Amino acid sequence: MSNVSEPISKRLYSVKEAGKYLGRSAWAIRHLIWEGELPQVRQGRRVMVDVVDMDRFIEKHKMEVGDGHDLPQEAERPCIA
């Protein structure tokens, strides 16, 4: 028998919760959905996002760490001593 106090791992997140999960605003999540970058699960007017799709989104946009040449260069500032 399972312990009643065990947290339930959920799979579907609201747009607001998905924003927290991905570190984005709710509006940014809506834009990702509208642009087809992030699939949605709809039930009536309620829009949910599957955690599996969010993890897939993260993996798709993850970049390998290189030697730093692909990073933007900071403007050179004179050193004042």
C-alpha cells in the first residue's frame, strides 16, 4: 500500500506552471505554443503542457559547450589601473 503523504508526480502543467518550469513568462509559453514550438493539451478552454514535451523542448534547444568561440564577445574596455 502506498503512503498517502507521497507527492504525486504530475505530467500536465498549466501555462503559468510551465513558465516556471522553463524559466519563462506565461506569455512566452503561449507564444511557444502559438508558434508550434511547444505542443499543447486542451480540454475545453483549459490549456496544459506535457512535461515530456517541455523536456523535449529543453533538449532540442540545448547547446554543447564548445571552446567559447560561439559565445558573443564582450566589448573591449580599457583597463584603468
